[in-house]
Amino acid sequence: MNKICPFILLTILVMSCHSIYEPQQTPKQPSFTSSPTKIPMPSPAPSPTIPNKPIFQKSLWIGRGVNLGNALEAPEEGAWGVVLQEEYFQLIKDAGFNSVRIPVRWSAHADQQAPFTIQTAFFDRVDWAVNQAISRDLTVVLNMHHYEEIYEDPKSHAQRFLALWAQISDHYKNYSDHLFFELLNEPHNALILESWNHLAQEAITLIRKTNPDRPIIVGPGDWNSISHLDYLKLPEEDQNLIVTFHYYQPFRFTHQGAEWVSGSNAWLGTRWNGSDIELQSIRFDFLSASLWGKAHNRPIYLGEFGAYSKADIDSRALWTSAVARTAEAYGFTWAYWEFCAGFGVYDPSLRQWNLPIKNALLPDE
Ligand code: GLC
């Protein structure tokens, strides 16, 4: 889209103040309720212009990805029903995905006291997962997930967070270029705005000592929500950063019946039909992420989106397809949340793909 009328810009400013993920709060209504102006898909879709800068080219390696969720970011692998298997990586590769995002709860496998040593056996296990992916030419986004204490009390945990990253970055410094780091999943509560900007900057500086060029992925506060992109301040001079956001709107649809979201049983039965207004809502949200990316000259990665299995499968497939295609039309790379648990694109008990979701994600494969 070349020209954006002032009305749309104004509407973006007013309406971009919404959160994507609010487990403890009254959930928001759909973010877009009425507008006389339609936002068309950017053109040409789905091959948007990608700047010819190294980080934009590298970010394309992520392409279409999937999160290996509920495994290594559970308190212990297996505690949430998923133990990673070698065959999963092959299935993911054969299906046509380009990357995996591996969420990891490093904080549960490291000492509480300085020097906050990460357990060797845990490193071995993460190495195994990373190598399974890299050896199949799947790009890896390795993150830090569910460091619950730091969201509540960033000051007390900053030193430990940085020590964990010092170890992780040193450990992987000689790994393939296809390994990307992501600083922290969904910073929220006390870790937003300046406190997050400051900590992220410190972590980036530290990682750069051992990994000068490796892509580092950073997302905004408020659970990586689009509405907090404008508060995210990144080191201007660092040209190897990718910016991520997560998308679960409408939350009452994607999280209906989710056991970890109180009150969500009341949303059971919420459908998503792909109506004009529903599609506009996604385009509207993604347009503001895209404008931010262009203004700041950073590639954008939609690192999580998905609708929980308690929603009807037709709505889930329609929504998943609409989000993935809209992301691609704006030039975002993406990773579906997630492979084989409650949002799963694969059913490990049947040992079968969840075809409506897989086809929604990868329609040409
Ligand atoms: C976030 C959480 C993850 C949850 C997902 C969907 O990534 O970290 O645990 O399953 O969002 O709610």
C-alpha cells in the first residue's frame, strides 16, 4: 500500500492501544469494530518488497515456522505432555516448514546463586534439539521462555538473566548462522517500557561480544503486543536485529476454554468466520506492525499465533490461514504456536497431521 489516508493513520493511533494477551484481565473486545474504509491487502501479495539488507535477507530463512511448544519450556520436559522426538524434526522438514522456534525455560535449569551455572545435562538436551533442526536445514529460533520471576521483579533477576545469556551465547558462538537467538518471550508486568528496553540493550551488548553478527530477535513489552512496539527502543547501530510480535486476536476466540485463562470457558462456542470485518481487523493490526517495521527499518517476525483446540476446527483453520497469509502479504516471517500440544498442527497420539491446520499454514505443500 503506497498511500495511507490520514483517517487510517489516526485510527491506527487510537486503536493500536490494545493488548494481545491478558490472562489475568477482562479480555478485550475484537480490536476493530467499524470503519467505512477498507484496508486492502498490500499489493503485490504475497511477494512484498524485502529490503536488500543482510538482516532482511537472513530473516527470510525463518520463512514459515512452527513452535516446538510445551516441551523444553515446561518446568521439566514432559511435564506438559511433550517430549521432543527425532521424528518430529523430520516431519516438520518434510511438511515444508522452514524453521522451528524452540522455547526454553533456562531459568529452571540453572543455579540460583552466581555464577548461575546452567546444568550441563540441560545444555546437552537443548544442543540435541538445535542440532536435529540445523542438520535438516531448518533455521532455529532459540529463545528464553517462562522466566516467570523476572517479569515480577526485574531488578533482582537482571544479573541472573544476563549471566544466562552470557553462557548461552558463549556456548553457541560457533554454531551455524541458521541459529538465531530470541532474548525473552513476552515480557510483561514489571518488565515493560524502560525496564525492558534497558535490560534488552544490556543483553544485546553482552551477546555481541561473542556473536557479533548472529540475528537477535527482540519483542515489545505487554506480551509482545503490537500496541507496545512504539515503546521499544533498540540500539540504532545494531543492524542484526529482528523484531517479533505475537498475535492471538480475537482473544476470546483463540483462547476459548484455555485452562490457564480464567473465565475462558464462557467463551466456548465463539466462532471465526472470515467475515469482512474479521479480516479487516487482522489487516489493520498487521498494518500498524508493518508501518513500525518500515519506519525503524527492522524485519518483522510473527513468532506466535494460534487458536486453541477447544475452538471449532473450521474456524481455527480459517483464522490460521487468514493470519498466515496476511503476515506473508506484509512480508513478515512467522511461527505457528504450536506443533503437537493444545494448539497442535500435529497429533502425536494418532501420529497424523491435523490437516485443516497444516493446510491452512502450508497451502501449497
Ligand atoms: C505464550 C505462553 C504459552 C502459551 C501461549 C498461548 O507463548 O508462553 O505458554 O501456551 O502463549 O497462550
